[in-house]
Amino acid sequence: MSVLNFYPGPSKVHPRVGEWMQDAFASGILGMNHRSEAFMQMLSQTLDAFRSALNVPEEYRIYFVSSATECWEIIAQSLVKQKSLHVYNGAFGEKWKEYTQRIHPLANGYAYDINEVPYVTESSDDYEVLCITHCETSNGTEIPSGAMQLLRKQFQGLIAVDATSSMAGVSLPWLMADVWFASVQKCFGLPPGLGVMVVSPQALAVAKELQDRRYYNSLLFIEENFRKLQTPYTPNSLGIYLLGRSLTERLNIEMLDVQMSTSADETYAYLTQLGAKLLVANDVVRSRTVIPFLTESVEQTKAIKRFLLQQNILIGNGYGAWKNTSLRIANFPAIEEHEKKQLQHWLTHYFNN
Ligand SMILES: *Cc1c(COP(=O)(O)O)cnc(C)c1O
């Protein structure tokens, strides 16, 4: 029996992935040339399913790439001339800044507290692109829509958002940013190896101005290929097929958002009841998809993980600054109600003994 997987990425895949993989194999699509009619049709269906399931606005473009990390690079290469501004509160946002600085030494950033929302100041207008992390997977914080709206009002340039661990789990305020990206091994419930990028007309206009055509993954090449239902390089066709199948059978994100929010509330509530201390004290910025709690010591961290593994349950280690003193529970859509109940049962057992 495979383990009950609450790891926040790679994470549990949707229970029907095996069946869909068989279908992909049987259909012959996996061996098709990526310039063929059959591939183009499959890509087109996946793009439509994505837009419809996730309510992506008509005017925003959708692209498939290899990973979220690749998106950090695409943004730096194709949308930043000299200076991006990275406002972060944890390890993923900081890593994004460091990657960008290798390409643009003038890229800059600052950290904000995990119990606050990101903010910009007047001097932020010196920067071309604001880079923020919608759900910081390392510490389980989420930027509320109200804060996204405020940033949109206050910042004049493009806004790029890493939504790797929240896209397809909760509904996103698409119009409040110009570039949103994720990879599929988190809330999409799919095997790793595919990144998704959602891009506004303003961002494409900037890309056209900058005319970056230096790289195989320059945004303009991606756009020109996707316009023709093609891709700049031979893509992960199995990943694109699975994405299309899974999104066709999914609840619309607005309804899923309600379920996920309720499920997160319940998890936070029982953790609190058990006497576990939550990592994020301010409930306004708590993530609904990655749920961290603090432990009392490194020994306790290990003991809880070990105890759960004995029950065949895997939860996530802490990450970055909270590596040894917190644990993380994924609250992703592929995880089923009875599995959440199992976890709750055994955590209750642990804390009450
Ligand atoms: C997982 C994660 C990434 C990295 O995703 P890859 O698919 O490995 O590139 C980046 N940002 C955040 C917020 C993540 O959670």
C-alpha cells in the first residue's frame, strides 16, 4: 500500500492519474510529432480546459513550460531590463531573487514579516517588475486578495507572482498581476515536469518592447509558438495530456476554493485544539494549501514524523529557516477526505499520549 502523502510537493497525485496515463498511451498521442495536427488538437483542448476550470480571463495568455524555476528565469530574461524588486518572507521568494540577481545584478529585494502582507514604498517605482510569492510554501503564508489589490494600485510596473503551491487549489485574482506561474506537482495533483504560466497583455507588450530573443525559452518565442498551438521545443506531451484530462473532470475553481478554505479552517482548528502552535499567528495571511505548525524541539519534529510514518502517513519537514522546528501538511485538492481524517486521528493520538 502506498503511503498517505501530505508532503507539500511533489505531492499526492490525483487518484485517477494511472488510468489517464493508460488512456494517453492507448491513444497514441505520446509518440506524435509536436507539430502534428493530433498534438495541436490535444494542446488546444488542454488550454481550453485550463482557462475554463481556473477562470483565466479571456485576454490573458496561457503557456506550458518545464517548471516554476524556469519561469523565474523567463521573467528575468524577457521582462526585466535591469531591475526587478523582490518582496518576500521566505525561502522560495528569496531564492527567486538570488536567481534573478545572477542575470541582473541590479535586481533587489527586501524581506517582510510572516505575519504581515507585502508592501511597496515610493522608491519601489524605480523598479520594472515586482516579484512576489502568492503562497510561500516554506512557511505557509498566503497573500490575501485585498493586499494584491493594494499592490496593484501602488506599483506602476508589471507584477509577477509565484503561485506554485496555490494555483489550482484556491481561486486567484488574475487581474491583480501580469504574470502568474506554477508547476503541476502541487495543487494540480500531477507528476512533476511541467510548468504553467499565465500572462497579461501588458506583460506581452513589455516583452515586445524588450525584444529578448536570446534564449530558447524567450517569452516572445513561447508566445509565437503557442499562437500556432505549438511549443518552442519538444514538450512534455504526457504532462500536457494529464493536465487537460484532470482539469476537464475537476470542479470549477470557485467551488473548489470554498471546499479548500473549509478544509484548511478545520485543519488549523484541530491543530490548535491539540495544543500545537501554528507557525503563522495572523490568520489573515495563513495559507489554505500549505499548513505549517511549530514543534517544541528538533527531537519532537523527528518524533512526530517517525510516529506518523509508522502509521504509513508522510507529512512535510519544515523548510528554510523553520527546517527543524516546524512541520508542514499539504492541503491539496487530490487529498481525499478520509485521508485527512486518518491524519487527524493519528495526530490526535500522538498529542494525547
Ligand atoms: C515548489 C516551488 C517552486 C519550485 O518548483 P519547481 O517545479 O521545482 O521549479 C517554486 N516556488 C514555490 C513557491 C514552490 O512551492
